[in-house]
Amino acid sequence: MTMSRRDVLQAGLAAGCTLAVGPLALGRTREPMRLLILGGTGFLGPWLTHSALARGHKVTLFNRGRTEARRRELHNPVEIPEGVEVLTGNRDPKRTADDWKPAEQRDPASPKGMAQLESGQWDAVIDTSGYYPRLVKASAALLATRAKHYQFISSVSVYKDTSKPGGDETSPVGTIPDPTVEQMGQQFENYGPLKALCEQEVSAAFEGRAALVRPGFIVGPGDTSGRFTYWPVRAARGGEMLAPGTPEDPIQIVDVRDLAEWCIVLAENRTAGTFDALGPVTPLKWGAVLEECVKVGAAGTKLTWVPVDFVEKQGLVPGGDLPIWVPPVGDSAGFHQRKPARAVKAGLKFRASEETVRATLEWYRSLDSKTPMNKLGGLSAEREEAVLKAWAGGKAPVGG
């Protein structure tokens, strides 16, 4: 099965990630807030928790407990911080908290649906685990009278057209023939439209009280998808490194720590609206990011720039085999060139990309050798070498 560039981007943005490390040094700026996080144990979730606790807020997590169990199994050192309330249940009102376990291991008394949320009250909800409109509708309807603000973590994959630079939150979103489908599709073609439908359910239940946050690629320490992580780790290996495209290609990302801090501020202020969460404000160039990877890796790595047409003739897929990078051509010309003005006005700030590169590499190097969570996206050393040899020798393209 061949995946198009857009399919790869959908799958990449949909990829779930786990693990985050270290509290954030932020001072409390408002009265303590009661915050409910739906999910909360993946990549963004732990950073939200640390950020909220550092600002003096009380945090409740609601999830099935599956990610936490998997974390222990994979020797992941991160634990839920003290002082965090954990409620178990299921986003699906028809299912129980431990439905993911083998039938013989399920507890008949396991909480069903969202029963544990039926008696609580929260100042804000941050939904990090909503993918299907039926389930998001159930949570939003239940919490509409129990929370003052609902923040839904969506995705820039909601947009129907990424062929033109300069898109913003007013751009049309994608649709799906069957809005009741609860599968992402073989090539994740349903991911964006389903997220858009989830947004609609949140807006209907929390009219004027909802924030729809649409991140692009979330990167930084704790990102075990291996996408952005591939580049600083590869640069630190040394030798000749394949650099796809041109140094002037645009790139938009958001550091998970910046996103988490900002989401907490949105919740504190009960800011409503729709926001594309990606940047930085000053356009970032792909060449600058790779040069930062080389600098931080400190291995004397040499970048060899290979144009997009040759890359694709080699059977490599931008955004997949070469993660994060998307050439500004064709139907992806505007993918890394959206306008973040609305989010910036609402307080989103971006740290220097070099700091993100450095923190990501340090985090990766800190992983326990026992855990398979340190997987990397991108090319194998052998595949990269073959493409570089073909480029240097002007050979006929080799198949994917």
C-alpha cells in the first residue's frame, strides 16, 4: 500500500506519544484552579499536569489506566506526581475502565463509562484524548454543567486544503461521508475530519466557553514517536547526513512545554475560540533547524542537501521516511506556513528551536536501555547511505 504525503502527515500528527519529564518552574499567577484532564498520561498530558501543579492548581486525571500500566511494563521512569487525583473509567458510556484487558483479567466492579465524573465540579477541562465525536459528545454533555471551560486538543489536520500558504483558523475543515465511523482508516484519512466533528460537539455543549486548540507537530522531550527526535539523534551520530529539500524550506512546530504552559493559561483565563498552535512567530527555516541539530550533536556532522525530486525518486516519503520535513510544493505547499497570530495574541510563546533540539537529545540519551520507547522515525543508516551514494554518483533511482 502506498501512502500519499498527506496520508503520512495525517498519520504523523495522529501518532500517540508517551512520557514527559520534570516539573516546570512557573509561579502561580491566579487563584488555585480545579483542572480535569481527560487522558493525561501520554506525551502532552504529563506536561500539562506538571505545568498546572507548578502554578498551584489541583489536577484530576480521568482515563482507563492503560497508558500508566504500559509505562510500568516498558520501564518508563515517569510517575504521576503526588497530589494528583486519578479517576478511572471509559470515554465510551457503554464500556468499562479495564475493557482493554483480556476478558479473564477484567474486574466486574470496574467503573463503567464516566460514572466517576458525575459528581465532580471543575473550573476547566482539557481533553487530550478525544478522537470520535460520539465519545466527545458524551463527555462534553456530561461536563457542561460541571465545568466552566472546556479545552479540546485538536489538530491542524482538520483543514481540508493545505496547498496555499497563509491559512488560518477560518480555513475550511475536511468532511467525511459517514460521520459515525469510529475508525481512522488505513491511511488515517478519517483523522482530521473526525477531529473537526469532535470540535463541533464541544462547541455545541460549551457554547462560548470552549477553546479549540489545533497544534501542528508537537515536539520536544518525551516525544517517543521518534519523528522530530530522529534529527538531533542522527546529527549526533556524525558522518555525512542526508538533508532533504533546501535550507529555505519552511518548518512549523510547537515545543510540548510551550504548548502545555499556554494551555494552562488559556484555562486560567477561560479563553474561548479556535487557535492554530504552531510557530514560531518569525518564520523558521529547515536549514536552521538541521544546523542546530549538528551544533548540539557536536559530532562534526556534514549536511548533504538533496532536492525533493531526487528524494521522491528514491522512494522516500516526505513527512514519513523523512519526518517533520514537508516540502512547500503541491498540495502541501501551505502545510508549514500557517498564521499563528490568533494563538500568539492569546499568549502562546515559543522558546528557541535550538533549546528544543538540545532538550530532546538530552532526554533521548537519558532513556533506560531496557525500554523500547526510544524508537526513532526516519531512515535506517543503511538506507540513508544508499541514497547518499546514489546522489553522489548520479545513479539511477533505487526503489523504496
